[in-house]
Amino acid sequence: MSGKIRVIVVDDSALVRSLLSAIINRQSDMECIGTANDPLIAREMIREKNPDVITLDVEMPRMDGIDFLGRLMRLRPMPVVMISTLTERGAEVTMRALELGAVDFVAKPRVGLASGLNELAAQIVDKIRVAAVAHVRRMPVRSAQAIVKPVAGAGAASASAAVAAPPVSASALLGRVSTEKLICIGASTGGTEAIREVLTQMPADSPAIVITQHMPPGFTTSFAARLDSLCQIIVKEAVNGERILPGHAYIAPGGKQFSIARSGANYVAVVDDGPPVNRHKPSVEVLFKSAAAVVGRNAYGIMLTGMGGDGAAAMREMKDAGSYNYVQDEASCIVFGMPREAIAHGAADEVLPLNQIAPALIARLRGSTDRLHHRI
């Protein structure tokens, strides 16, 4: 990209439009080329000015931000950074926005708006810079249906709004290797949908999966709940001291560090308030480093889309300890930063398109199962 990053701000609050415009215009590499107080005005402004990035509020008159985003990403895909209010409802809507193709989001403070946004200025402009170079694609129309997981004593009525989990072919059954293996996933920008792509392909008896996705406090609960409704495995936020079980995926809580420890023959979650690492909390480096030390050759590493290099050095430590590692390829990444750094560190055993990572991993795990059966 040559010249300045050209940004349009879409928000129904005049104060927010003024603050964001000022924050953007203070940067030497970007400029606010227009503001709109609702999506219909924004639509015309986008056609006229052809911005590089737009920032988009959720709750606006005439058309809410989610409806507008869905139409935009189907008809004229472009980098969008959502400006979301930090509430439970706001978190759920933000997850939907990322699913529809938004590159990233900023959690807008509920009180002290002016001082709060100014405190977030560095984060806002960093996300705009990342969005400006992101690989944004036309979003397909996807109907995601929730999966009903077996629950003891659950009545038939609980299944009325969802569909039964699809059967898993016998060739994908992994139970014999599930207890000793551990799958470790790291991701950042674009990672919520990349993680969904991997997890929804994993069978119910998958080895335990531990995940660090760069995300602030307040959003990982909705992220885990959304994934849990779509996956055959159980997906939840990690809780300090809990046993890491097969058939489960554990997501690092926003604003906490997440690592793995051993207690006898079991893996357990360690969730604490440790300092940021590589400027991140949670940090992929922390999770992967613990996997190298604790899990060794029984680990599988997966590095997905994200900006920067968090986790790359620790992924190499995992490989040196005997893990087998998959890295997402550039063509399928929203942002190729973290995968590129992992490759540069010599951490990758295979570099694959996103949709091939889970099948390759399952095939490798199945091979381990077959070898185990031959020994018995």
C-alpha cells in the first residue's frame, strides 16, 4: 500500500466520530477521509471515497452495524474494525461480526468515553494498520447449526432448536491416543474463524486441545460458547487447576496467561495473572513454552493467522522437544505474521491451507492409533 491509510468512521455518536477522527489524523501514516452517522450514509461514502479501512459501530439507526457488515462483506469486501461496547451482549455481537468477516474489534468503554478512547488510541491505530494489510475475502452465506452433545438426563425438548452431532467415521476415531496427546493452537488477528474451522472438524474423541487466541477480557466467554454450540468436542474457557480432558478444548481467558502443567499422569490448566509476554495477555508464547516443557513429543502445535511473532520461538522449542507442528499458509491467512515467524524459526513440519490442517492432523493421529493397535 502506498500513501496514507484512508479511513472512514461509521458511528451514530458525534463524540465518538470526533474522537476517532482526531486519533486517526494524529498518525503520520493514516487519515480520516470521512465520517457517517449511519450505514446508509456510509454506503454512499464508501462508493464515493473508496477507503482502505472502515471502523464500524454496532448499534446505529436505520440499519445496525451487523446487518451492514454482512451486506458489505458479501457485495464489496473490505477491511472493517468493529467498535464494540464491552457488555455480554456486545461480546456476542462482536463474535458474530468476526464470523461475518470483520478483521478485528476494539472494546469501547461504557463510561468515560472520551478518556477511555484516548487511552485506547494506540490499540485502535494498530488494529487499523493491521486491517489495512489484511487479506479480506468475500464471505459466503453460511448457515451454522448448533450441535447437540449428549447430556445425561437431558430431555428431547432441549434438542428442538439444534441438530444432532453428525456421526464420526470409524477411521477418525482417536480414543486410544487421546489421553496422552495434546493439541496446542495459537492465533491472533483472524483467528476466531480459523479456530472454528479447525475445531468443527475434530471428532468427539479428539485429544485435548488448548488454545490461546489474543482477546481482551470479557469476550472469550462468548467465543467459547459459540464454538461449543458448533463442535462435537466440548469447548470452554480454561479454569485454573482443572484437569485437561480428551474431547475438550480449553480457551485462554482474555486478560490471563494460560499454560499447561502435570499432576501425576494428568495435564492440568494453569491460569494466572502473569505479566504480558510479547505485549500479549494471553500470550501464545506462554502456552507453547509450557507444552515444550511438559508435553514434549506428545504435543501437536498449530499456528494460525495473526499479526506479529508471538509464539514462534516457543513453537520451535516444541519442535525441538519432539512435537509435530502445522502452520497455516499465507494464502489462507487473514494476516500472515505469526505463521511467517514460525516458519522463519524453523518450527513448521507442514505448512498447509487452513481447511487442510484438521484433516492432516486427524490422519496423523489415526496413524498413531493404527500403530498402537499393531503393538497390542
